[in-house]
Amino acid sequence: MKKACVIGWPIKHSRSPLIHNYWLKQLQIDGLYERVAVEPNDLPGFIRNLKQNGYQGCNVTIPHKEAALSAVDIYDQIVRETRSLNTIFLIDDKIHGTSTDGQGFLNNILSYYPDYQIQGKTIFMIGAGGSAKAICQKLLEEKAETIWILNRTLERALELQQSFGSKIQIVHPNEIHHHLKTSDMLINSTSQGMISQPPLEIEIDNLPKHALVADIVYVPLKTKLITKAESLGLKVVPGLGMLLHQAVEGFQHWFGVRPEVSQQLYDLVAYDIAMEQSK
Ligand SMILES: NC(=O)c1ccc[n+]([C@@H]2O[C@H](COP(=O)([O-])OP(=O)(O)OC[C@H]3O[C@@H](n4cnc5c(N)ncnc54)[C@H](OP(=O)(O)O)[C@@H]3O)[C@@H](O)[C@H]2O)c1
């Protein structure tokens, strides 16, 4: 039996087992995807012993995404640029690391708007955390023109600019409306708007009519930002699909088959979220 897992500390909240075990069952693969709580001190040892413990690899989540870099043998350009990884897999006894969040974000957009082109777009991003970094890396690879960053902590936005250069620009709080007016896409990459987190306070009526609004928050499934954008007739991309699409690459590495992000899977995870919210 082939095995993979997700590691974090704590790890109870992860929905990755639901996703991967759904695919294993649907594709009739003799495999198992587990949830393993790994303390920070045990992280290097756990990663080095993946093979001995019968794992093909693992997903890595909070708080290990940066620390895991020093425990893998090889990492790719995405990890070099973002200094963070979420997926580990083994090839010929070497431990490889990559990050699939940026691809998951892009594939989620393409699942809603298959012909959407990032090239040449002016993008307004709220947030400068770990997922913002992964998303910026992908958007710049796809030749976005400029990414305007609005973040509570200026230093973190400046760090993004340092990592990726002059295509990353910082939004001055007085110029929010000016930049919204000239943006093709608005992304919320913060936790604002998530259940039990502060709301996202931004007035988006100034966005152009052709703009696309993406939120990476997926609890609730439809955030206030998405509902407002929908009411303005804008293109909208809610966050749950990103979670499903980022999982595809890891599954393919570990189990040798590229799984499909189906409506049935979306509904299964959406139901799980709704059940949790109703508690
Ligand atoms: N859909 C998906 O697949 C997916 C994938 C990854 C993450 N997410 C979600 O995305 C969110 C961010 O994740 P992350 O890993 O990027 O976290 P992170 O690295 O901790 O970054 C958090 C970001 O949110 C901002 N923020 C948090 N609370 C705020 C507040 N009260 N007011 C203003 N800004 C606030 C932070 O600003 P400061 O820099 O000022 O602290 C930072 O920009 C989480 O809700 C996570 O669940 C979704």
C-alpha cells in the first residue's frame, strides 16, 4: 500500500485527508493519506525518515512550511523564490520539495474562466503573507504587468518587493481607490473575512466592470467580498477551488495518477465546511 500524509503542529484542522482519500477511493488505488502531528523539533527527523516509515511523501502545513526547506535534498525554483514549501516527494531516494499554492491559485481561476490570461494584467493584492508570496511568484511567472500590494504591516509588503523586484509596488493607504480603479484583478490573500477573523473592510465599487475578484478564504465558502463583487456583476473566484487544485500535484507525485477536481469533490469538501460551521 502506498502512503502519504500531511504534517503540521497542530494538524487536526487539515482537510487534506478528506481530499486525498476521496481520490484514492475514486481511482481505486491501494493507498492511504494520513494526518500526522509533528512537533517543530521533530521536523527534520520526520522528513529524513519518510521512506523508512513507508511514505511516498507528504504535505507540509503551518508552522513547518519554511523550516522544511533545510530538511529536503532538492527544491525547485518556486521554493527558491518563496522560501516556503508545501509538498515533499521522493525520487530515487532523494527528498524533493515544491510549493503548489501558486499553481492551485491559477488553476482555480482557470477552472472558472478557462481563457483567462494573467499576462499584462494590473493586479491589486491585499496581504503579504505566505500565500501572497506563492501567488505573486505564479502571477509574475505568468507575466502579470504590476502587482500592487496593500498590507497591514508595511515591512512585509516591502519584503515581497525585495524578493520579486519592481513589478511589486506598494499601495499607499490614501491611493487605494485610485489603484482599484485601474486594476484588472483584486485578490484577498489575508485571513480577513474568514469565520472568527476580522472582516475585510474595502470598498470595491470603483473596480472596472471587467475586473476579476478572487478570495483565497474558503470558510465561509462565499465571503462578503465575493458576494459584493458578484452583486456588482464582476467575475468572481472563491477560495475553495485553490485548496483542491493545489492538492493535485502532490497526489500525482505520490500515487502516480493525476486526479481530477470534480464537482463531486467540491461538494464533499463544501459539505464538510458547512457541517463545521453549523457546530
Ligand atoms: N484557498 C486556499 O487554498 C488557501 C491556501 C493558503 C491559505 N489560505 C488562507 O489564506 C489566509 C492567509 O494565509 P497565509 O498562509 O498567507 O497566512 P500568513 O502568512 O499568516 O499571512 C496572513 C496575512 O493576513 C494579514 N492579516 C491577518 N490578520 C489581519 C488583520 N486583522 N488585519 C489586516 N490584515 C491581517 C497579514 O497581515 P500582516 O502582514 O500585517 O500580519 C498577512 O498579510 C488564511 O485564512 C488561510 O486559511 C487559503
